[in-house]
Amino acid sequence: MQPLEVLSPTEIAAIHQASLHILAQTGVVLRHPAARLRLQEAGALVAGERVRLPAELVEWALAQTPQQVCLRGRGDQTTVLGDGSLHWHNLGGAAQIYDPLERAVRPALVKDLIAATRLLDALPGVNSITAFFTPQDVPAQVMVLAMYRHTLPHTGKPIHGPGAQTAAEVRLLAAMAAVVGHPPEMLSMDISPVSPLYFPDDVVEALIASAEAGLPTGPLPCPTAGMTAPLSLAGAIAQQNAEVLAAIVLLELTRPGLPIYYCGRLAMMEPRSGVSVWGGVELGLASAGTVQIAHHYHLPVNVYGLSTNALEMGLQNGYERALNAILPALAGADELSGIGELSAGVTGALAQMVVDDELTSVIGRARRGFHADADALAVELVAEIMDGSRNYLDQAHTVRYLRAGELLVTRLAERGNWDEWDRRGRMDMVLRAQQRVDKLLSEADPLPLEAPQERELDRILNHAVQALPAVRLVHEFPPYGPRKSVTLS
């Protein structure tokens, strides 16, 4: 099946050239002295706070990157981004947990993070895991470290590290990963510049620390079209691409050959309120376009997938997440995120994870398409059926195609008639999903850590509580952006 193309080859080339022009003529705001010197020695032009990156330097950095990124879990499960398969991972960092039976939300706690991890570990459609919740019962200054510490013991699958914001966090996360294996195999890092085109000192230091540790890294800009990027999808993708490329230059200058996966998190602005729109079909289009841009560079790509602004598991939630996942999936995405997500990432639900696990199968079926070879066309079988009194149900051809997955059999979707459904108590998908959550958690048996490993992880986390500042720093936007601060979380 040919990948979906939302951009023509000419448009891909135009976006690439626009990004190179942005980097060479406008540049990025980057104040870190050592990084500025390193970039300048490599051919960048430094003028005031701006660093302008020539096209030759960008092309050099892209040439250093491997075409695949391998992630390994404690149970020796591996995810190879760039192998042609579609991989899935969950939303990371939701602050609230949604209870679909009570139709209520509350702050997420460590116990919820552990339950979410154990459930994700049990779901076959989930290939890798990132810490699902930001538990509100841990000290704020070690939030990222606590998220990783309470995820690691409860899964044998590969783990995407929580989004680190400082070099200290990167190094401490790597130290935790070293407790269970070789950090470059056991941990990947997502690190976000600030849109538009701003690389604060702590972000720069985190990128450098990640490269120095040899950790597979995903530059993760999160622009909002209309607020921190142009409202036009092409312009927003070009700016996002420039932000990713600038991060790739810094990473590859630090450690040539570092495995990098291309990340895009472009959302749109809701013009009536200014909130970030994760549910509009434009997000799916932007993600599909981002897939094409990343593959132009022969890089594996991770984009939004199962995304929605819906607050509950209802109609809006279903159609938004399905649309926004199917478009980048058909475009050939290597990895899609969002399993379990609600409310634009603010909230997560365990029952939604179970529904999304089924959606991964549905989308995988759509991506496989179908063949029209001689056996599938079944011309002779049609003639045999028409010449006799048999039907198709008892034919070897039918059995063979059922076993091959030509027809996807779902676990949660209702496919009976009204009378059957009524006799079963009119149970809807949400209730069936919640029952499956309870069953899977009661049976969950993730690979445990050894007692010395648990103690060492606690030692690192307790050290971080004492060593890291109790108050998070804030980023100021660059001089040409909005004059306000945002708290990192």
C-alpha cells in the first residue's frame, strides 16, 4: 500500500528550503556561550543573541544521523524506529486521571502512575512506554526523575524518558537507566526548544548532556500555529522543521552519529479561546506532513496520533483521535503517541488505554490495505459457488483469509443487534473497557526489579531531592515574542 501524501515532492522541497532560509537568515535565539562558540567554529554566524546556521552545516548534521533508532526494554523487548513498522506509545505527563464511571477527574498520584504503567505493559498494541502521569504527590523539583523511577520497575518494555529540561535531569535519568542496563539502549530523551526558535540555556545544556551520554534523542518542539508559529500549516511546519534541524546540528556537533528520531508536535490555535487544538483534523494533516518531511531526511519520525480535546470518552473523543491517528499512520509514521490521552494531554484514563489498544489494531489493519492477486480475486471460487449449492462460509479460501487477518475481529466494539445488546444489559464500550482494565491489572505480572536495584534508584532520587533546586526556573520568551513567562512542568 502506497503511503498517503499530503505534500507533493515539490512542496516538501519548498518546506526544506524555507527551513534552511529561516536558519541561515533569521537564525535561532541561543545565548549559551559554549554552544555559541561550538556552533561558530563549525561555520555558524553569531550576531547578538541570534545564531544563524548555514545550509552546509545543517546538511552535514543530517548526514551524521543513523536511519534507525533501537530502543530496548528490561525484558529484552526492542522497538526499532525506522524499520518500516508502525509503533505506538502512550501520552506522557498527564496531571489528572479521569474516571469514566464516575465521570470525574482528580489529581494523578504515584499509585496511578504505577497502575498505568502496569496496564500499558499488559497491552499488546503498546510498543514503548513513557511515564503516563505527573504524580502530584512527589516534590516538584524531582518530578521528571520520580516519573521515571516509578515507571521503570513496572514494565519490561522500552521506555521513552520523560521530557527532561536540564542537564542535571538528563544525567540523573541516565544514572537511573544504568541501574538496569546500558543507558543508550535503555533510555531515550525528548527535549523541547521553545517556539518560536528559542533555545534557552537549560535546554541547550540538556541537549548537550543527552548527546554526551549517547542517548537516542528526539528534539520535540511544540509550536501552536497562530500563536507561536504561523497559522498556515506549511509555514508552521517549516518553522517546526527549522527548530528540529537546529537541535540536530547541536546534537551531532556534540556527538556525531548520535541516533535521533524526528519529533513533531504541531497543534493549532482555537481562535475563539486561544487554547491549543489537539482534536482538529488539521493536527492529523500537520502530523502527516511532518512524517513526509522527516522521511525526506531518512529519519524515523514520532508525531501526535491518538489526540483529542474531548474531556470525556464520548463521540467527540472517538472521531477526533481516530482521524488524527489514521492520517499520519497512512503517511508512514514510524511511531505515534497518545494512547490514553484526553483533554489535550491534561488528563488521561486507563479505560481509554484499552480502547486505544484496540484502535492500534484497527489502524494497523487500515495501513496494511489489501492485495488483488489471483488468489485474492478468487475468480475460480466464484465460478464454483455459482455452479453448485455451496456457500462461501465453509470454503478453505474463507478460513485462510480469516486466519490471515483480512477481517479484523474486535474485542470492544458492539456488532450485534439491538435485542442481543438489550439482553446483555446495554453495556457500552466504556464499561467494557473499564472491565478489561480491572481484569488486566488483576493479572498483571511485570518483570520485577531486584532489591539492590530498587535501593539504588531510591538513593538517586533521594539525592536529587537534596541536590536540585526546590523552585523551578521559568523561561522568558525571546524579545520578539510575547513578554511573559511560562512555568516548566
